[in-house]
Amino acid sequence: MLSTPQRQVPLELVEYIIDFNFDDTAALITCSKVARGWVRATRHHLFARTKLNTARRILCFDEILLASPYIARNVKAVQIPTWLSKEEPRSALRRIFKQLSSVKSISCSGQQLQPVWNEVLGDLPLVKSLKLRVGWTDLYALNGLLSSFPGITDLFIETRMTSGVGNVEDPCSRIATPLDQLERMIVYNGSGLQNDFQSILLKQDLPRLESLEAQFGCDEDAVYFCDFLERSGSKTLKDLHLRFTYGGPQGVLHGTSLVVCSG
């Protein structure tokens, strides 16, 4: 009795099936079990967005990379916590990021930002997007995080408490890392309070900033925004959204010639 020859599914069709299910983890895992040739295509999507937001996940992924280091090149976006209290997961995360050469996006969320992230993450010049959601951070911790991403183009920062910066006009109240590649920025206080970090960022030269969603929690926030526009911002901005989370300024703002009316 003659055996029926097995027919191979064309590679183009395999890739189409897998790409169609790019955001369905269960389907991708099932596809990876069909044949050895399907594993590589599914791995590209399974590890593209990797959550390392708990110590347990970090330690597990560290072991995965130890056994299969080639997986690291599939990781394009990573979610990390804002705080790691123990040295073991911090050391593991440090080893992980030494292998993540293709990461383009970092998201970070939690209650308080730990001032160790430059030491943990190292220099990641290929990262273009940072999304930070944190209840509270000080300027020192924020500077440490931003220093890992010298090529960032998209920045999103949400805080919920006052920054504790004190005097925004102080020369020490500044972002240490030049953000000359920044194109899009959203920085706001989720509680509608004074938006110090936005004001500090707008003190910088941002020669490529095209899109800005600005939130004002007090008159001082609006003053720094107006100063930025008069200095250079009006030449590059193409998309601007303004949100007032207090009564809004009336008449001429102190320190600027721009007239802003609420309502």
C-alpha cells in the first residue's frame, strides 16, 4: 500500500496565518506547536511585547534568556515596574537589558519611581518611546530614567502628586539629558495639580517638538509654556492641545506678553 505524501503548507501562507493572529497569545502558542518551522514566526509576535512588571516575571524571563538567548532579538516593547526592592530581580533585569538590542519602547508604571534605573537599564539609544505612569517621583529619579534614552522621540509622563521640586526656576531644577530628538510630549498631573515636570521640560531646547499636549494646574505652568513658545516652540509645533485643570489664567500672564483668556 502506497503512503500518501505529506504536503507542506507554503511559507507565505504560514506567515499570513500567524501575522493575522499577532495579538492572540493562545492562538500563537497553538501555532507554535504545529511544526518546528512555525516556531520562529510565532516567537516574533509572542515576545514582541514583554511584560517584566513583577519580580517573578523578571526572574522567569532571565532564565528563559539563559536557555534561549536568541529570543531577546524579538523583544520590541517592554513593561517594567517603577520599584524593585530586592537586588536579585534588579540584577536579573540588568542582565536582561544587556541582551535586548532591539527594544524601541519602554513603559513603566507604579506608585513611586526608584532612583536606580540608569544603573539597571544602562544606555538604550534605540529606545524611541517612554511611557511613565507613577504616583510620585522626584526630579533625581526622573533624570536617572531619562538618561537611559538619549534618542527618545515620544514621551508620556503621568504623575498624581506634586513633584516636590520646590522652585522650578532654580538652575538645578532641570532635565540633565538633552532631548533634542523629542517630537511628541504629553506630561500631566492626573490630580490636576501644578505640573512641575512639564515646566521643567519646557525649559529645555526642544528643536524637533511637533506635538504637545499641555496641562496647566496653575498660572506658573502657563507662564513656562508661554516662555517656551516665545523662545522656540512656536516654530516647530504642529499639533497643540491645552488643558486647564484650575480656573484658568485671566488677562496678561505675569512674565509674558501673551494674552490668554479662560473659557
